[in-house]
Amino acid sequence: MERLQKANHNNPTDYIQNNFPNEEIFRFILTHPDMDHMSGLKTLFDKKYIRNFWHVPENKPNPGGWENSLYDKTDWEFYQSLKKGSIKNVNVLSPLRNTNADCCWVQDGIKILSPNKELIKIAEESKEYDHLSYVLQITYNGVRVMLTGDASKQALDDVVKNYEENELRSSILLAPGHGSKNHISIDFLEAVKPRLTVVSVAEGVDYDRDTYKKHGLVLSTKYYGNVKVRINEEEKIIFRTEFWDYSNKWYPI
Ligand SMILES: [Zn+2]
């Protein structure tokens, strides 16, 4: 019961407010236009100054059904305003695969692996917006982290086709599509070879644990609550979880 009560307090906006009260947010990356990835967007922008906003250029129509939705129409409308550039003092960017720039994401170690224009077209035509999710690889202190949003199997296979295996190799993976079975690309997993996979999945929701556990250590938020991973100076990776086996101290992988 205690575990459940604590888990209910994992509101990311509160977390950011409480842990970084006096800091602005340099960059917010919206992986794709699904509501579970932008819930609370308006509140966060009200509370924090956010300098750069990234989104994939797409024309998803208003999903509607707001009366019975878990999500707030205000967040959808705020996203539309951001896209139009009508929110003041926010720099709105839509970089795609392999885009470079003088400032600042290359210097920050961010490499954009997906989407490209072709995947955006496939997503628009099929109305399956997971095909256009950002897939980003971040390198920090020589350690690579793969952030996959809700990228589909097709998008991940496309990434595998376009990069060498050693380019994709990453120590830490955030599982695509909340770890769901139909977001699994074995080729992608074998190229990334994660040592640690974090799966962001709600309590009561299943994910493909059987597949992920064949590829390094797997920690799901469903079981472990918040998962924190740190990369320290000596290229070492340490982590701790909110609940269970790894909750009492930092563990190396
Ligand atoms: Zn999602």
C-alpha cells in the first residue's frame, strides 16, 4: 500500500519543480504528438521558462473525445500554439535525422537517428504517429544513452538499416513504446546491446519482459518506481530505484 501511495506522487511537473526550483529548462523534446507524452505541457510552461521546444513536423488532427479522456484538451491546444510559433520567447525547432547545427545539440552530444521525411510520410498516411517518434542517442562522458520515444518496429528497423552497428551500440536504453511487444525490433536490440534497459510502464500494464531480459539488466517503473541513472566522471554508470532490490544505495552496472 505504501508503495502505491508513493507511486501516485510521481508527477513529472512536480518532480522538476521540487528538484530544480530555480533553474530554467534549456530544451523540451516532444517525441511525438500522443497525449501521454504531452500531458501537463501547459502547466510546465506556466511554471518554468523553457528556452527550446522540439517537435516533429506533423499534421495530426485533434484527437477529440476530450469529455471522456484521461487527458486535458488545454495541453493539445497549447501544443498547437507552440507549433504555430505563437508562444513568445520559445525557440521552436524540428530537426530530423542527422541534422547538425552550430548550436547546441551536437555540442550536447545529441544525435538524431529518427525520424526522416519518409517516416513522417508513412506516419501521416497510416495515421500511426509512432512511426515518426524521435529516436535520439545521447553521449555523455563517453557513455551512450538511446532514447526511443514510442518508435515503431518499422522505424527502429529503418534506423538499423541506416547506421552501422557500432554507431548504435549504447549502454543505456529507454525501451521504445513503453516496452510493448509490437515495438520490439530484435535487430535494433542486437545492435544497441544495452547493458541496462529502463522501461517506462504503468503499474498493471504488461511489457515484453521476456525479450528485454535477454539483453542486459531490465528495470521497469511498473515494479521499481522511479529509476535514476547517473553517469559519473570516470565513464561509470550507477543507478538506484525507488522500490525493491536497488532502493537503498547507488549500484554500478
Ligand atoms: Zn507513449
